[in-house]
Amino acid sequence: MTQPKRLSQEDERTLVRRLKARDEGALAELYDALAPWVLGLASRILQDDAEAEEVLSDVFVQVWGRIHQHEPARGPLVPWVLSIARNRALDSLRRRRRWWRKAERWGATVRLEDDGTVPTPDPAEAAVPGWPVHQEVHAALAALPVDQRRVVLLAYFEGLTHSEIARRTGQPLGTVKTRLRIAHGKLTEALRHVKDWLR
Amino acid sequence: MTDWLGMTPNPRDPRPELRARVLGRAVRPSRRGRWVWRAAAAALVLGIAGGGAYWARGTIAALSADRDRLAAELAAVRDTLGFVRGPATRVAWVPVTTNGRLGGVTIFADSANRRWLVRCEGMAPNEPGETYQIWFVTEGGMKRAALMTMDPGESTVMAMAFAVPEDVGPVVGAAMSIEPRAGSSVEPRGPMVFHLRL
């Protein structure tokens, strides 16, 4: 198993500078490091391989085209890329006319995670760049009470509004908001130290 | 730090052939972008051409109107000069006093073409409901020629051209009277301003 290596913030800044200088090699490096995570996230949201690959492609087009909009002062590169991926995937999800039919198909999966169950990390993927962050995020999520974890997953991976979450879970709107606020605070605290991209 | 939640799902290795496709698509200028630029350029050219055509059309229309106006003015001037220079044209000038004001009336009478040009200047404006009426003086009496109303505030110079109808017969003189605004249809009834033989 390849031991993940740490990419310092300085290395990341260099990568961003190279991307802004239109260095195609830098984009290839970013793809190699991030594509599995982008595809994993898109697949998790869309539950459709073809659409997830489309999102993967769109994300790198957008990263290349809008890298000048990334401000290092506002956060590291990786969450920025992942937020693009999430937004793209959720857009695709909302556009999809056959959303409800799909929902039936992936109901089993969702229902599992609706219960707040976090998918177990696959040990075979441990050599993938970023694996330690993946584990830390899992640990932070796992540390949340089930009810809080459940609303976080519904908000993040399905893009549901507070009201939609309240309807889905059968909880009062105020309860949902409170759980999300508390969960957000705990996650922020738990992941505060995660600043470097690991590979 | 919910931004990191994107790393919650297990990573999935993309199919190897995707790499070249994704990177190739990312770095090449988008086809859509090129079309947008082309469409924008075409729209710009069309806009400029359309604007130019619109401007040219407006300019041509304005110049045509100017040309027509100048042509009409030139024709009027030529007509007046032809009138004045005509060998059968007689000119008479008569001083008139209206409402204590001294003015004059000039009459160009073209007996060959049976046309008159009358020019009044320095005459007092008509009272409300009144007008100056010009008469042809013939052997058979006075025949109505034209009404020349001078309202207050208007120029004190007024000119009018009119034809001498065939049924009027030979004209031997001219006269002007002050009549009601609609004019007198048969003979002068109001005060005479002047009466002269040509």
C-alpha cells in the first residue's frame, strides 16, 4: 500500500499558480489527485455512472475555466473543487425529470443513509490520494449523533432544503435547523485542522 | 468545515480513457464558447449594418424632403419672377391708411395669363370678425377676388397670388374693402380701403 504523502499549503499554492498560468500539466496533476473523489461524490449524489462521469468532466472544465475565481484566502483548493462537483451534481439531480423514478431505485441506499449510517470506507482504496482526509471526515461524521448526521447527509448529498428535510424526516422545521446548526459546528471543530491536501 | 464533506463518499477510479477526454475537453476552447463569440460577432456586424442602413435611410429621407422643399421654393420663386417679368404684367402701387396706419398695396396684374399677385405691407390688423377683401373692378361692376385677413401679431407684409376667373371678364381696376370675416359675396358693403383703375 502506498503511504499517502502530504501536499503542503505551499505546494497547493504552487499548483494554483500553475493552473492560473494555464499549465496543462498542473490540471493533469489535479485530475490524477482529485478525479476519484469528484467521481465518488458525483456518483453518491446522482447514483448514475454516466451522469457522474459527465459531472466529472464538467467540473474540470469549470476548474480550468474559472481557476482565477479561486481565492486561496477563502479556503483550500480541494474543498473548492468538491463544492463545484457537488453543485454540478445537485444541478443535474434537480434537472433530471426522472428524478422520482430514480429515487425509487436508489431508495434502499438512501434509506440506509437516511438512518445516519455512513458508508464504510473501502480499505482497498487506502492508497488513493486524500485517503487520510476521507478517514478524518468519516470519523467526524461518525462522531455525530445519528439524528444530526442524518440531516447533514440529506442536506449535503441531496441538496434538500430545511423544509424538505423536515418533511422527509417527519421532524419539526425548528428541530431540523437546530440539528444542522449543531452538526455544522461540531464538524467545523472536528475538521478545523484539515488544511492540507493529503496524497 | 462542511466543505470537506465532499470527501465522505468512497473514491471511485474513473475509467482510464476518461482522463484524456476530460483533460482535452477542459483545455480546448469550448465549441459553445466559439459559437457564442461567432454569434456575437455576427450580431454585432448585423447591428452595425442595420444601424448604418437605418441611419442612411433616415438621412436619405431627410435629404429628399429638403430637396423637395427647395424645389418647391425654387419653383415658386421662378413663378414669381416670371410673373413680375411678364410682358403683359402691369404694376400698380397704392398707398393706404388703415386704422391710422400708413401702408401700401402693390398689385402685379398679368392680363395675358389672367393672374394677379397682390402684396400688402404696413396695414393695420383686422378687427376681430373682419377681413380685407380684394375686388376686381370690371365694366359690369365689382367681382370678388380674394380675402386677405391680417390678424394681430402676424407679419405686416402679406402676399397672395390668385387667378382671374374667365367669367369675370376684362378687369379695369382693383379695389379693397373691409368686410365680415367670411367676406362679402356680391359687392363691397364695408368701408373701402382703396379703389383704383389699372
